[in-house]
Amino acid sequence: QVQLVESGGGLVQPGGSLRLSCVVSGRILSVYTMNWYRQAPGKQRELVATITSGGTTNYGDPVKGRFTISRDNAKNTVYLQMNSLNPEDTAVYYCNKNFPWYSWGQGTQVTVSS
């Protein structure tokens, strides 16, 4: 069974940086487009970043110029480098492929606060 395990979140001050990781187990990763999503309390899940199997990337407008998605297929891992964080980035961050989704992981909490 495919499992998605997100990690790397935490508490960071405005302007700080974090790097999130998503390890995909039970499946090889290289063939799939992978995405980062986030969800804050009371809000819908939001697509943050996308990377195709060929390495093409795309980003939601709120994070353009600040976040970078990457992948290491040999490690079955997707990363999200987050710089210049602001309080509006506070959310639980999840990874998944394009629809049909795998079962969602637990996500990793990112809190940006002074």
C-alpha cells in the first residue's frame, strides 16, 4: 500500500525558512506528477506547487518567488523549500499525486508567527 509521509514543519518567525519532505513508500515515484497542498483551519485545501515527472514546476500565486518544489526520484522524495515565510503561510502541508489521489498522509504543520 502506498504511504505518504510528510515532515519538516515547525514553528518559524516571519521571514524565516523551512524545507518540507514527502517520502512516498510502496511505489516508485518517478512516473508521477507530484504536488504540495496546504490547508488552514476553516479554509479549503489549496494547491501550492506542482512538479511533473520531467521536472517542470508550477506554483500558486501566493508562493511564487518564495517556494521551490523539487524531487529526488532515487529517494522517492519530494521537497518544498519555503523562504520568506509569512503568517499567511500557516497551514498543514500535504503531498500527493494528481487525481486519483493516494490516501492522504497526516501532513506536517507549518506555523509562522513571532
